[in-house]
Amino acid sequence: MFQLTPARWIIAGLVLAVLEMIIPGMVIIWLGIAGVVTGILAIFVHNQYIQFGVFVSPVGSDGRLLTADRAEDNPPRTGTGRREPVGSASAVG
């Protein structure tokens, strides 16, 4: 049966990184980096449940690991800064 050993993860990540150089698009490189990181972490952590927890924890944090801003703290700026809704009626005079 085919097993994804740490070496295969690293090789797959490097192949994806090379593929990004051939077909640029800034998408495949992230998959390549993830493959290399997965391979490196799999060398040190041999328990599959711990690996799963490490790899799923960034998803559970809503992807906001490195940013201090929260969407609730900084609402999107619309309008003119006044408290009237965008597109409200006004007299042109």
C-alpha cells in the first residue's frame, strides 16, 4: 500500500514549488510549502493524532493567527464617515 512518508511529502512539496516556477499563479507555491512543512513535521512527530491536531488547529482559529485585527474591531469603512447609510437620499442644490 502507498504510504506518505516524510520524504515523499518533502519531494511532493518541492515538485509543486518547481511547478509554480513553470506555471506562475501564486497558488501552487502554498501547496508546495505546506507539503514541505508537513514532511518536516512528520519527521519529528510520529503520532498521527498529534499531526492531525497540529495541521487542523490553524483552520480552527479562523485563519487569523498572525493578525491582531479582528473583523469586529474594524468594521469596513463605507460612506463619508457619518452615521448615515451609503446611498441615502440628499438634496442637491
